Amino acid sequence: MAAKARGIPGAEITCAWPQPHAACWGATKPTGRRLRLARCRQAPGNVGAWREDERREDGPRKSEDTTRPVNTDTSVLSPAEAVNLAADPRGPHPDPALAALRQAGIGRALVLGGGYTGGRFALKLASAGVTVTATSRQPTPEDAGPIQRLRFDPEAGCLPSAGDLEGTTHLLVTIPPDRRGQDPVLATLAPVLDQLPLRWVGYLSSTGVYGDQGGGWVDETSPTRPGLERSRARLACERAWRARGLPLQVLRLPAIYGPGRTPFRGLQDGSARLIHKPGQVFSRIHVDDILGALAHCLALPADQRPQTLIVADDQPCPSSETLGYAAHLLGCRLPEAEPYAQAALRMSPMARGFWTENRRVSNRLLCQGLGYRLLYPSYREGYRACLAQEPHT
């Protein structure tokens, strides 16, 4: 069923759900590009949305053999399924990250930057029986659970001592460049790190170092051409870490989502925005797959860990597509579509920066080269798991 997208004159739209109903499909434009409307007659609340879908046969997209069964059930997953690889259509099974960490031979772990991703990785390490220390800028809580907590705030003069870090064998750094574009860890702790018996150092960087690619694919061998100031700072920090001569592995990440970082709350409180920018796509990764990829790498022999690794899911796509699916899961309507030129007038400089760059990032090395199996191959599996875990939904 072809129709017109609300707020976007002249746009053809069709159904966008994982198994579209035949009656909802509209004509494909001769260019091979189409807008698809998430107005499936059987969707809750007759949700209206659109997405731009560019049919491509080029580019390294899929992480696995296409003969693998795909779970297209749109029902909400239970919390137990979400924890135990909810995306696997064969059913729940033990967390592979824990098994990988237990066999990795980690003596003592340190996570510099125990925030959204680092904090979860520290808990995963602790669950695997690893002695782990994590830092934060805030004062150390009295009840830190199984993790030793330290304060690290160079601007406030709060630094861990050499004794606090003694015996660390595995280090993960999640802290971004500071306001001067420098790495705060190297600026303050480099002499201490040089004295540690480190067997692995992981540095979480950004796929922003590749710059704008006009929607094209990039992988670990692609040249780095950062256009944004924050991405240039990221690349400079990567190079500074490489120059230390440590057993370093740089992991480049796209947009991170997970529980608490989905569109659900924005759709419910009316703050979500449906922005239309033709041809624009974003890559993303669920936070649990970052943890899984880290654990997978740690379980590999040191000489099999690539120095640079992209961690991303299988499906780069427009933000309108992910917002439409989130609305489908909630059974709510989407906001009016806004052309990007109009929406950009009310964006922060950081938000506009995200929209000025357009690229697809490949996970071929991670999934085919190293054999990692994504917990959430796309936002669909990830959003269903998040919906089961987010209390406000």
C-alpha cells in the first residue's frame, strides 16, 4: 500500500516490519531507493512511520552465514531471555562472555572509566571471579559490591596511587579525551602504567576517526580521516597509546545503545524527534556486545588479537527506522517527520556533528575473522531485550 509520509511531501512509503504483510508493500522506485511506512494494518495502534531503505548488494554487512535462522518474532522478550542471549531463536543458554573471561587467565583487572560501558564490564569481570578495580570521577560509594572503587578525577587532583594499581595485568580504558583533546590517563598515570605487569590493554575509541564516507563502508584497513574536532582528538589519543609500547588493542565503536539508552522514554514523554535526511545512516552496537567482544578477544591467544578492531552490529540504518520500530514495540504513534535542514536549527553542535557524517562500519573482522557471534545482530533484537529490562516501559 503506497501512501505519503507525514511531513515529507512526495515520499512513497510502505511497510517496514521484519516480515512485511504483502498488502502493505508499495512500489519500489526505479533508483532502488524507497521510503517504507511502518503503518502495518496489524501493528498495535496502527503506528505510522517511515524509513529510508537503500537496497544494496555491495559492502561487507552480514556477520554470519545467511543460512542461519533469523528470529523475526516481534514479541517482547523476558528478562531471563534478555540476559541469556535473547536474540538466539534456539532459546536461552549460558552467557558466553562469562565463559570467555573465566578462561582468559586474568590476574587482576583495572577499568579506567567505570561508566555506562566500563561499569558493566567491571561487573562482568567480577561475575567471572576476577579481582577488578574500577574508577569514576565521583567519590567512592560505601557499598561498592564485588568491585573495588577508586576515584579518578585529574581536574580535581584525585588520582589512584601506584599501590592502588599494583599487580594489574589487564586494563580497559573507556575515558575520552579531555577538553584540551589530550588523554587524561596518559597525562597523569603513564609512569605508573609503565611499571605494571600488563598483558593486555584495551582502549575504547570511536568509528568517528573514519570521518564522513558518504554512506560508504569502512573497516579496520580504511584510512582515518576524522573531520570533527572530537574525532581528531580520539585519533590523537589512539596514537599516543600506541606509542607507549604496551600490549594495546584499540576497539572502535559506533553509537552505543542498551538499557536506558533507547528511544522508548522519548517516545513516551514526547521528546523524540523523527528527522528525515535522505541517504543518512548510522551504525550502532548494543553495550552487551561490546562486553562480549572484549571477553572474546581476551580469551584469544595474544598473537591472534588484532591491534585495531571495529565492534558494530550487522545493520546500519536511518535513525527513523529504529525510532519506528521502537514505536511499534510500544504501540504508540511517532512525532511528525522533520526535514533535517529544519531540525538542525534546534540541534546542539554535538548533535549536528553526528548528522554531518555518514558511514557504514563493517564487523567482518570481528564476526568472520575472530568468530564472535553477536548477541544482538540488529537493533530489533536489541530493542526487544531493552524493552524487557527498562522499568519505565
